[in-house]
Amino acid sequence: QVQLVESGGGLVQAGGSLRLSCAASGSFFTINVMGWYRQAPGKQRELVALITKGGSTNYADSVKGLFTVSRDNAKNTVYLQMSSLKPEDTAVYYCYAEVVRELRTYAYWGQGTQVTVSS
């Protein structure tokens, strides 16, 4: 099994910054893609940012230039540095990973961490 454990969420004022972390553990061969999705109350889960093992990134238009995704392959950890936060960034942020195990690729999700941005 694979576990994704997030940390770093919390309450921050508009304009502030937060850094989320997500560490993967368990039995697997490699992790191809890691990243973050978010879900605000009453809305669907949406992509925030993804990063491949080679370092290629993909961002939602709403966070480009404001959020930065990075990863430490040796630690199987992905980070999300969020800057200039706005109240509309308030959501539960979920870690996501595409993990290769037993010659197949599986998608895993973390339990979610709450980010609340006050105005």
C-alpha cells in the first residue's frame, strides 16, 4: 500500500503565504507524477499544480506565478509554495500521486489539508 501524508495547511490572512508538504510512503517502484488538487465548499475538485519526476510542471491558470510546486525525489515528497493568497484560495488541498507498483500505475490521494485565507 501507499500512503500520502500532507502537512502545512492552516489559517492565513489575504496576501500571506503557506507551504504545503506531502510525503509518500509504502511499497512502490517509483512515482511518476505528484501534485495538488483542491476542493472548495460546494465546488468540484480542481487541479492546482502537478510535477513529473523529471521536473516538468503544470499549473492551473488561477495560480500561475503565485504558487510553485516542487519535489524531492529522494524523499518522495512534493511541496506547494503558495504566495499572495486570496480568500478564493480557501479549500481543502489534496495531495495526488501516480505511483508505479507491480508493473502498473495507480493514482493515490492524501487525506486533505485545510487552507483558509481570511480577508
